[in-house]
Amino acid sequence: MRHAAPGLRLHRGQVAVFSSPHRFKVVVAGRRWGKTQLSKTSIIRKAKKPRQLIWYVAPTYRMARGIMWNELLEAIPRQWVAKVNETLMLIRLVNGTRIELKGADKPDTLRGVGLHHLVIDEAQDIREETWTKVLRPTLASTIGDALIIGTPKAFNWLYDLYMLGQRGDTYVDAAGRTRKNPWRSWQFPTITSPFIPASEVEAARTDMDEKSFRQEFEASFETMSGRVYHCFDRALHLGDFPFNPALPIWIGQDFNIDPMSSVILQPQPSGEVWIVDELILHGSNTNETAEELARRYWRHLRAITFYPDPAGANGSTKGRGESDLDILRDHGFRRIKYRRKHPKISDRVNAVNRMFKAADGSVRMRVDRRCRHTIAALEQTIYKEGTREVDKSAGVEHPADGLGYCIDLEFPVRNITIMGVSI
């Protein structure tokens, strides 16, 4: 294992990442910056140590094969290799180390192992739960490390991890204690790669719209096109907006088994409405949601008004004879306001957008920065291309739906009639 792997030249940006001692590294880079080369080099360096389990994970099994498999086989010296399994994409080395390539499209197959090194590529296209619930736990028993690489795709979980790496070498936690930061992150535009001619970047600038170019080549986090809640702007609406026990509590509720989504709002004396908390329960039901909300706010039950999905009057997510609304009442939630029929989606969306920013520029709603699922819903819910139909394929829209049931009732959009035509 003393032989050096051939062809693993790194440019300056890649060296900065490669030489960093941090346990968790996040690289946000433009297209063709050299993410594959960095991933391959990181894997091979770790493979020199005996009896390691190393995984490379891409969004799908096919992508893992297309991006990395042949590259890795060509880069690892033949003297290192004891056995190769093409079907499983597994390389067993003479020192007992195993390198495996995986797809994140079947996350249940990734559970229950102890990894020493993990590379996640194209992280922006992998679900957040695959990292938090499946892959992150695989590093716990071994104190393993991770290299997470991607290209920006709105303000999703890759952005959140990137921000963890921007806190500096130390940070102050919620209890006021100084902690060593295991995270480090970098942002590299394509132009920082010496292997990409500047003329190629300029050609792309001509061929692409400004927003796509900034996202794909400048590694800039951009909001997604076709956003449903286009008036929400984290620079304007995010901040520290804490719960106030002296104020009324509104709960917008979306009844969906996975996830059950509750958005907690409080109207302020100033006339603004603050989103102060959220409850997101995966694989859950109305009973569990009501129990948790009653536990959190048991001192304030009389101050709570529920604004549920109107479908909750008809049945239960637990399959019991009683309705979802009956379950809420059983847990002490007496004030429940809802429409007999679902409001038009466009009315609900317009009501939410107007609260974030009306045509006169006024802002009437703010969001506490801890409500990350609600923030994701507001930033990442989009329309299907060429339509005004909400694209639900990403499954991020549920907290925004719950928010909309509340706002549509308290601040409905007023239909204006001009010359007999309603607009």
C-alpha cells in the first residue's frame, strides 16, 4: 500500500479542502470545478488505512456508477486491489479496506453499518432525511468523517450544512458554551478551476439565463424559479421571533401522514403575524400530533385556535371512527376554525404572499429562523413547469399548506369586481 495513486493532481481549491483537518467538509462548487477529482482523491487517501469501510453515495445507483465507478477503478493502483465486484460496485483492498458505491434513491438499504469515511456527491439532489436519519448515524460508532459536495439548488439542506461550516473554528452554542466546530465549508465558482478556460465560462454566460448561470457556474445559492410563495425572502423575513406566552396562539394544520405539519403563529400588537414554531412529525397521525402540541402548550390551551385542513372534519389519519377534529377536541383544543370546503389554492397562496409583501411594499409576516421545514416549504414549493399547478413531487409543501389554512381565514384575499368582472 505504499504505492502512490497515479493521476490525482489537485488544484489550489481542491488542496485547501483535502488538507483541512475538519471532520465534516462541505464543498459548494460550480459545474466542472473538479468535484469528482476531489471525491476520488479523498476516498483513495482514506483507503490507505487498513480495515476501513468507505462509501461514495450519489443520488441514484446509476449516477454513482456513471460518475465514479470507472474513475475509481482507474485511479486505484492494481497492487492495492484484492477483489472487485462489478455488480455491487465494491472494491476490496489487500489491507482489508472496502470501498462501496451506493445510490441514495433507496435509503433503507444504507442503514445499519459503521462507516469510517463517507463521500456524498450531488448532495443537492438527495433528500435531507437520507443524511439526517440514515447516513449521519453510520458515522457515529466509528467517529467517521464526511465530505459532502454539491452545486447550489435553492436554500435546501446543503445550504444549512454549508452555513454550519461558516461559523469559524469555534462557536457559541445555545447554552452559551464555546464549542470546537467540526464543520468547515467552501464555495468555489467554476472560474477558480485552472482546468476550465475562461472562454468556456464566458460562452456559458451567453448561453444561459442569469439565474441559472449564477447557480451552476458561480455556485451561488438562488431561489428556485416558478416559486409558489415568491414574496418570501429570507433576507427580509427571517430572524429571531420567539414565542410570547401572553399572546394568542394560532396553529395552521395540514393533515398528512408523512409528514403531519403544524405551523404555530402569533398575532402581534403591531399588526404583524410571527411564525414562532413548527411541529413536523413523519409517519405520524393526528393523535400523536395533538398529544405533542398539548404537551408543548398545555399552559395555554385556552389561547389556542386551530386552523385545520377542512378534510379533517371527514375522517382520521389513524383510521378511527372519529374525525381528526374530534381528536383535537379530545385533547383540549376547543377553538377550531375552518372552511366547510377547501379554499381555492390560488386564494390561499395569494393570501400568504400578500402577508409577506403586499403591493404597497408592506410586510406583515415574519418567520423565526428555527422553523426550517416551513422555510423550506416557502422557498422550495414550485409550480409544475408551464402551469399554475403546485408540484408536489418533492413533498416539501405541507407546512406552507398548514400556514395557508390559517392566513386564508384571518386575512382572506378580497375579490375585486370591476365592471361586473371579478378579478
